[in-house]
Amino acid sequence: MLRLLASALILTAAPAWCADAVSFSKDIQPLLEKQCWSCHSQVQKLSELDLTSREAALAGGVHGPAIVPGKPDESRLMQHITGKVAPQMPLGAPLPEAGIAVLRTWIEQGAPYDAVQPRAAAKKQGLSDEDRQWWAFRKPVEVAPPEPADAAWRKNPIDGYVFAALAEKGLQPAPRADKRTLIRRAYLDLVGLLPPPERVERFVRDDSADAWPKLVEELLASSHYGERWGRHWLDVVRYADSSGYEHDYDYPNAWRFRDYVIASFNQDKPYDRFIREQLAGDELADSSYDTLIATGFYRIGARVLFREKDNPDYRYNYLDDMIQTSSRAFMAMSVECARCHDHKFDPIPQADYYRMMAIFFPHIRYDFPLAPPDVIAAHDAETAALEAKI
């Protein structure tokens, strides 16, 4: 009996480390971010207190350390949260008992921090100048390429960088490729096909100074060029001939967008025009059937087909797909994390995500005839005449 009583006393007085470990990223960071960091962070440091890192919290502010690891009752943070020291924090509605309890347990367990992104607190105040200087947001600046020691070796600016990298590692340039190798490379790179034997022989026999430029121009003018390189853009914009998922319905007119991309590459269409046609081909002053087909960019991804009036929530998934594809294709950034919260790693506030969504929100999915008006009118007249005879 005494042994059972002793065991009960030991269990009753179990130390804090016997409690379930508190996860900082799961349990503590969301609470601090919501209730504390707007006033006590690197961006806004009221009372000189920053709670976004363990070092800063232990250093404290004008009233001393905010946290005493292992001693919640001696921690200034707990004293203010519980109201033992005025003013009670956070200002306004007090912290719920569950929040106070998890903070107490966390401090009892030593108040461990995970790696915290300081930008998470900064984003609540908008983008900082430091955010705007992120390398991916800077406008590219043209610089002079390195000059190789052998100036005759450089045939274009890229050669200067190649030669400099080789020299840095103590390597010598490889011997120049022979003409059979060159034409094989050109064909595979530009059109994705092997050169016909007769074309190889003609190139080998051509000793003119412009033999190589002529070959390149010939391949760029080939319809196979758009087929070879357009496929990469189709991958970027998640082109598919069907909807995917368990139903996998065919898109009977998806090929029109595919052919539009191929034709754009073969026409050497300016990139800015290429983007405008896909994002707003129906809004352009000089819109045409081709620019309308370009807006198929919005519809060719994997999706569950549904009636929006029966499934309004699905519309937001489609809008998210448009935002994801547009940001990745045109900005080389993934912003979908900001659908639910400020981006944890990149300076993308949640508000910006929904500003982007507002651009796409008015879109309506519909099919339209591509035939000219006179052809449509003739078809309708013939159909009406046939129906009148029935």
C-alpha cells in the first residue's frame, strides 16, 4: 500500500519534461505571429522587445528578459499574458486559457525555437526595401563578357564566359567539332531530328564562310522548329489533351492551342506579344480568332469538370490553377502558398495572392465557333431550310 501511495505521489509531482513536447512551429509560432509579432518583431519593436527569435526574447527589452527558460512564473511574457503585470497582453481580448497553457508548457520545456523567418513578421507591415532588393526582383543589367586570352577563339559573347570558366579550372578548350558533328548538333537542337544524309553531304561540301549561318537560318525557318521548341512552352503551361483525374475527359479542341503555340514559335512572335495574347487575347484591340485561341491557356490544365452553380468552391481551385500557372510561367515564382497565409519564404503577402485572383475572377468558360460570320450565316440558313422541310 505504501508503495502504491509513493508511486501516486511521484506521478502527481511529475516534472514538466514528462508532458507532451510542444512544437514551436505548430503550436507556438502561429500564436506569437498572430498575437505578438505585430508589435514585437524586427519591424516594430515596442519596448525594444523582439519575440521572433530565442536570442532576442532572452535578451528582452526595456523591462528585461521576456522569457526565463524553465520558469514560466518568472518570465515577463507570462506575467503580462496572465495579467499579473500590467498591461495585460495582448491588448484587447485576453489570450484564451488554452493558449496560456501551451505557452506555459513551452517555457517549462526550455522555450525552444525552430528556425524562424524574420520576414514573416515583416510582411504584416508590407514589403520592406530589403524584400524588394531580392535578386530575382532586380532588373538584369548587361555586363561586358570576359575577354579570352586568345581573342580569335571567341566567336560570340558566350564564348568569353566559357573560356573564362575553363581557364579558372586550368582546362583547355576542346578541339573544334568537324562539320558532320556540327550539322548533327544543329538538327537535334533546333528541330529534334537527325539530318538527312544528303543534307549532311551538302553542308560538308559547302566551303563558303556563311555555310553555318545559312544552316541555322534554314532550320529556324523549318516548321519543325516550332514543333521542337513549342513543346517546352506547352510543358510550362501544363498543356494536356484531356482533363486528367478519374474521369479524364478529352478536350476536343485543345489541339488548337497547341497549334497556336507552334505557329507563334515559327512566326518568331515577340515574347511580350505572346504573353499578352495568352493572358488577354479576348481583350486586345486587334483581337482575332488566333488571340481567342491563345486564351485556351486558361483551360487546358488538369481539372474536375463540374457545374459551378452546384460546386462554387471548385471555382476557387480553378482560379488557383490559373494563378499558379501564370506566376510560374511568367514570373518564375510559385505564389500558391499565399492562398492560405503570407508566403513563409518569399515576400508575397496573402493580400497580393487575392489581388491576382481578382484579375482572373471575371473569366467565363465557353466555346465559340471559329468560322467567319458569312460561313456561319450560310450554315444557319441551310440548317433552317432543312428543318423547314422536316
